[in-house]
Amino acid sequence: MLTLVYICYMRFFPKYVREKVLRVTKIILKGRVFSGGGTGSLFVNLPWAKKQFKDKLGFDPYSGTLNLKLSSGTDAKELRSATKGIKIKSPEGFHEGRCFKALIMEKLWGAVVVPEVPKYPHDLLEIIAPVNLREKLGLKDGMEIEVIVWLE
């Protein structure tokens, strides 16, 4: 009987179950590294953004992002719909964003940046860290990595 109730909750109230019953506060995302167009680097280097990253995340980010194309079957809806996260406020004319602390390949701490940009691709993750993640972890385009993301 309890299993049936659990299945019903998971089907009809997944967010409630995650947050109130199971208390899941992190998700694991997998994706392949790819080279971006440099937009993330421009954002990370804006003085107002850089200051907030340092103040709110506790580190001065490397001047670029690691781009991940999420693997098939990996779902970032929880991340994009999370009501929490660390808000990055912007001056007029720029889009705001949220950050979520993350552990990359169970080795290095950083943060996933979720830009609040209309039509932003749902299968793309941008990760910042205090170091060049490609160099530090020996990453190349096409390599699949795992990222643990805290939703709080």
C-alpha cells in the first residue's frame, strides 16, 4: 500500500515529494564538453557580475565558462525550475541569472550559471570555477563529465 501511495505522489506531486518528503537537494547531470562562442566569458568578466560571483560564491571565477551539452536522458528541468539558487542581479540592459554550487567530476568546486535569457537552450550548462576547468581536469571537446548540482 505504501508503495502505491509513493508512486502516486511521484507521479502527481514530484516537486512536493522531492522537496518535502525525500528532501532531495541535489541533482546529478551528465554532459559532453564543447567549445562555446565566448558569450559566457564576456558575462563572467563584466565587473558587476565578477563582483557578485566573488561575494556570493566565495571565489573569483576564471575568465571563461565550461560548456556542457547535456546527455540524452539527463534532465535539467529541476535546475531551471528551482526557486532557489544564488541570484546574480544585473544593471538595466542585461539579463539576470542564478547560480548553483556544483562539484565537477567529484574533484573541483564551482557553480552552474543559469542565465535568465528567453529561449536559452535547455540542454546547455555553463559552469564557472576559480580555475580553468579544461586545463585542471584535462578536458577536451566531446568528453562526458558528471556534475553534482545543489539546488539550494
